[in-house]
Amino acid sequence: MNLLFFILSYLIGNFTAAYILGKVLLNKDIRKMGSGNAGATNALRSFGPVIGVTTLLMDLLKGVLALYLADKFGDQYSVYYAAVGVILGHNWPVFFGFKGGKGIATSAGVLIYLDIRIFAIVIAIFIITVAISRYVSLGSVLAAASAPICAYILAFKTKPYTFYVILLLAIIAIYKHRTNIVRLLNKTENKIKFKEK
């Protein structure tokens, strides 16, 4: 049963908003623009704030949706399978040549459903970091690194699997940002700019 929720969530994750919105509204392929990443940050840079923010919200909501369906129709462990499935589907979507996003917005949706307290702390770290540095990648990496720490403190005693899944998702997120980390260290990473395209 849980394998079915994993597969369903993977398919939900395959709904690549940045690609779909870019093709439908502008007839452009996000994977051939900017960083080539099919996520909200590249959508913001390449298509402007309207599509960028819409992508962010849609990516976040699919994380919530995947866990909601697993929670409603599965058992106590189904949400964890769904959490991993939806992130893998977003990051490596089979229907889009395994070229997806980096999973930050979708991970945020997962955190909202798993534990809103962890989400609140992590999103605060992300917002403060980006506001000060203007590096979305730095905010994403620090948020990802802080998530399992928060999960261990707040949830490990009562929901150990929440910690284990969040730790796994954090590792995936940081791995997906490995080239950004190199550019940050080399001081060649691009800062976020808010311009209408």
C-alpha cells in the first residue's frame, strides 16, 4: 500500500510548474533558460515575478497535496513514503527527462504538513538569509541544513520517522545545490533580482 503512495506522490511531483507555465504562457522551455533548473528561482529570473511566485506556490502545494492524500487514505507511515516520493518526482521527473527543480518549495510543503513548527523556523531562516545576502541558494542550503536539527529537537521523541525523513530530504536538497555551494565559495553565485520580464 505504501509503495502505491510513493508512486502516486512521485507522479504528483512530476507536475513541473516552471516548465508547464513557461510552455503554456510563453512557449519557452525553462530548462533551456538561466540555470536550466525547472524551479521557482529560475522561473523568477527567467519569466518574472508572476510566473516565479505562481511556480513557488504550485510547487509548495503539491508537497502538501501528496502528504494529504497519503494521510487521508493510507496508514501512519504513508506520509513518509509520500514525502520522499514527491521530492524525487519534483527533482527527477520521468516525464520531463529527469530534469526538475531542487525541491526547496516542495520540501516546504512537506514540512508544513509534517510539522508546522519546523516549517516556521526553517522559513524564517530562509527569508532572513535571502533578505540579507540576496542569495536564494544560500538561504536554501541553510534552511535545508537547519531542518533536521529542528526536527530532532522538536519531533524526534514523539515522531522519529519525521526526523529521519526530513534528514533525508535535507541531504537531497543540499546535494542538488552542490554547484551553487561551489559558486558561493568562489563568490560567483548570482544574487536574486526582482525584475518583470
